[in-house]
Amino acid sequence: MLGGKQKTLQIMAERADGSMSVEDCAALSNALSDFFEAEPDAVEGDYLLEVSSPGIDRPLTRLTDFARWAGHEAKIETSTMIDGRKRFRGILKGLDGSDVVLQVGKDTITLAFRAIAEAKLVLTDKLIDEDLKAREAHKEH
């Protein structure tokens, strides 16, 4: 829920295979609108409903996201200082238990998942190529 004068309920969604078309977003928006109309207490106050896909340079919000996108570049901001800094940018190397492993230059660092305030993928040629391949594979099915 995003604040301001007009509250916005923002929902990011995708199918299990990572795809999400404009038509899928519209169908989900309609289904959610019907649900919220039938359940008026589900969300308090007036709001706008916004449904979208996370996009190519998606936010990383779940622990599994950091494993799923291993090999790709990410920007991570922590809630507390770690080695004198809060911002990190590097290649995701996956997980070590519930810690995120990141290659920053020649160094490998480990960040506690609970210490991560914000993280997102960086738009790179590699990420774009993978996204295009996934879209083509989805069209074939």
C-alpha cells in the first residue's frame, strides 16, 4: 500500500513460469476488484488498485529470489551499516543458508537476508537476453 493523498494498492504478479502479459494483469485486476467489492473490509479506506508484472529489473523481495537470479547483477541496500556502507552492487552468487552471497569486484560478501532493506536486479544485456528467451519459450507453449 503506497500512501499520499490517494492511497494505491500495488500488486506485482507473475505466473510460475515468470511470464505475465498485459491481458493477465487485466484479468487479475478484474478478479481482485470483484473480490474487494465482495469483501469491503479486506482493505481499509479508499484506494486505487494497480496490478503489474515486476518487470525485467525486478525487485528482489523473497529469499528464493536471490537464488533464482544467481548469476545476475543486483543492487542491494541494507538497513544497517555493514563494513561502513549500506549500498552494494555485484553479481548474485546465491544463498548460504538464509544469507545472500554477492560477488563485489574480487570480493565475495555475505549479507544476512533480514538486513536487506531493498534489492533489485540491474538491467543488463544478460538479463534482457534471458528475458527474451523466456518470452519466446512461453509463446511456444
